[in-house]
Amino acid sequence: MSQPPAAATLADLVAAVARFRDARDWAQFHTPKNLAAATAIEAAELQERFLWKTDAEVDQDLADAAKRTLVADEIADVVMFAMLLADRLGIDLAEAVSAKLAANEEKYPVELARGNARKYTELGGG
């Protein structure tokens, strides 16, 4: 299977993941329910890499190339399953991310949200 170029677009990456899936005839198993579950499971595996560790311990782990690669692999798994889910549902990821970012810009105006972690309903804006 040909890999996407290093400067691949999001569409290139989605296509590469779909080619990987299709070469193995796995689309038959990739129902929306299963893909959503797989995404959540992979996210849990990502969380497991940090479980019970202090921020300093996490920073120390991420400074180790081998441990950082394990984290990168888990992030890639989450993203790939999310890509497959979006592809299965006919959702253009670039469009969806752009729309969500625009909605978040409205919910979290810089002047109210900068420097705090409050939810948009607690920011006190109009």
C-alpha cells in the first residue's frame, strides 16, 4: 500500500486509511456503532498511558522517545477510527472541524475565555 506524502492533506490521510481498510476487507465490520466503540476504546488506551501519573511523570515519559511513540500510536489509532467513522457517515472532516471551530469561536470569545477553563455557559457573556 502506498503511504500518503509527509505533507498529506486530511483528505489524503482519510483515503490512505480507507485503502488500508479496504485491502483487508474490513469495511464489512465498520458499522457506525463499531467505529464509535473502537474510537472510544482507543481513547481509553490513550488515557491509560497517563493513568495515575503526575504531570511531571507524564512530561518525563514524553521525553523518552519510545514512550512518546507509544502515545503517538494511540493518538493515531483514535484519529484513524474517527476518520473511518466520518468516512462511513459521509462527513467531510475538514468541513466538520471548520464548522465546529467557528461555533466554538462564538461560544468562547477570547475576551471571556482567555486563561480560564470554564464552560461557555459559565463565562458570563451575553
